[in-house]
Amino acid sequence: MRVTLPELQRDIVEHGQLCRDQLELFERWQPRVKVEEAKLLVREGGDELYRMGERFRKRFANHLPERYDANSFRFKFTKTERAEYSARNFTRGLFGRDEPIEYPEALRRDPVLRFYKGCEKWKRQVKENPYSYREMDRFGSSKEMRSVIEKLSKRIGTFVSPEEVHAIYQTCAFETAWSERDISPWCLLFDKESISTMEYNEDLKYYWIDGYGYELTYRQACSAFADLFESMEDADRPPYTFYFTHSGTLLKSIAFLNLYKDNEPLVAQHYRHKRKWRVSHIDAFASNLYFVLYKMNFSNVVLETPLIVEKSKFTSTAILFSQRQNSQEEYCNVVHNADDHFRPNYDRIRLKRLSVLDL
């Protein structure tokens, strides 16, 4: 990407069909991240995780202990730099200070935090299977995508390939996330319709690789949810669990819970502006899926699962499960969304346990 974009930058400055102010933005633009730093946590990401920790403290102020205690809290991250520093920034925000937190040894193939890394069947049948990318490839040849390429080529002043369009779109997305004030000049090349088209192209990829495209994909999340239920029921485990993982885990978990599922599969020939599966909304930077267990006056418990997709919004769905389920298979078969009309009276119930899945 660092090779492609500087070349396009020169084309834009010399031949671009842009106004003077926009051209000046491209003249001043420099790549912010080196290739070897692409998977590291940037400063803005660390700040966002810190603020998220503060919001969790405010959200559960009456329940969370003020100081860290290994008997009360469990924090775990994958064996990656960005996951580790996400955890450390989050805990600083949560406790308002650095605490001597005990982290378990990070695993390269964690069966809970990155369960798909150990599933050779999924890799072979889904991720590495060219057929899994057919809808995205078909959409890449659609009139909508051709229109995007034509419009960008005109604005840049030279023909751009689909790969270059993707690089521009990714840079626009990352640089927008990295700064709350500055506009990425690469975003100026897209109009609103082109952005929507690029989003759908990306949604097709994640739908078929990490979402509802194949049952095998999201059924893998069973091990993660078995761990969740065990943490909710095992009195010997800390009541507050925080896991820091990756997009692939979150999307598969969302599909496992049957959330954001459209009535019909996403396909290239049915380009839909209105859809539930929208990765830019449900899988944004620092997205979280957290589970809150409330004790009620009957044999079942309520598991509230808010998905945090924006800086201050909490959207919830309720999930019921029986405390009598005691095997991994039973756990995986019993998870289901409660009816929309079911909403417990939280004034009459007590928060019992909290688990958080963060990317």
C-alpha cells in the first residue's frame, strides 16, 4: 500500500481533477504507518480503549470493585501486540491508574479467543476455498463497481485498478479512524454512492468468510460460548471477565448469536442498501460484545448482550438459557434470541457476572 499510494499521490498532484484546497491536502499527505507497523495499535486506538475503560466504569459504577483483585477480575489477550496494548489501555481507563494485573500467558492459537486458528476444516473449506469469494468477485465486476473505478480514475487523472481502489478505500477508513479532526484526503475521491458500493463489497467478503455464509464458520464459536457459560456459572472463576481478541472472533460470535442476520443471504446480484449485516457498523474499531448476567426470581437467568459499535451507544438483546445445561453441546444448542417483547425489569434484578469480548 505504501508503494501504491505515493505513486497515486503524484498522479493526483500532477493530473487530478480536484479543487486547489483538495490538491494541497494531497501535496502534504504522508503515509502514517509503515508496512511493518500495520498490525500495531496506534496512539488513537490506545486512547479509545482508555476512554472505553472509563465508560465501563461509569456504566457499572455500582458493581465493579474500584481496585484490581485477581479473585474478581480476569483479563486475557491474544498473542499480538495490539491485543495486549488494547488490554493495558483499557484497564488504565477502567481503574483510573496502572494496576499490577495478572495476565495469563498469551497463546498463539487460543481455543477461546481465536478458535478459528485451530480449525483446519474451516481453513480448507471456507477461508482458502476460492468459491467462498465468488460473490465478492462477482460484485467486483458489477456495473456499480465499474462506476466507482471510472469516477476515481477521472478524479485522479489516470486509470486505477480494482486493487488500487481497495487500497484507497482502506486508507480512507484507517485515516478517518486515526483522527477525529483531520479529513483523510483519500476520502475526498469518493462520493456517497461510491462509499456505499465499497461497503457492500466488503460486507460480501466478511459475510461469506466470517459470518452467515457457511454454518461451519459460526458454529466454531461454540467453544467460546462454552467458556462464557462456564464463567457465568462457576463460582470459583472471577465474576468480571475481559477478553481482547480480533475481528474474526467477533463476527463469528455475532453470527453464532443470530444477530444482524438478513432474511436472505448477501449476494452480488442483489445489491441492498438496507441490510442488517453492515460491517462498518457492527465491526468498527474497538467494537465490543459484552454479556451481563442478572439474577432473577425464577430458575432462569437473563444474559444481556449489548454490542458496542460506537463511542457511546449501547444496543442490547436478551438471551435466555437454563442453569441446568451442563455440557458444551447443550450450551451451544440452547442459545437463542429472546422474543422482542421480552424485556426484564432491571430494577428488580441483581447484576451477577460480567464478561466482555473486545477487538
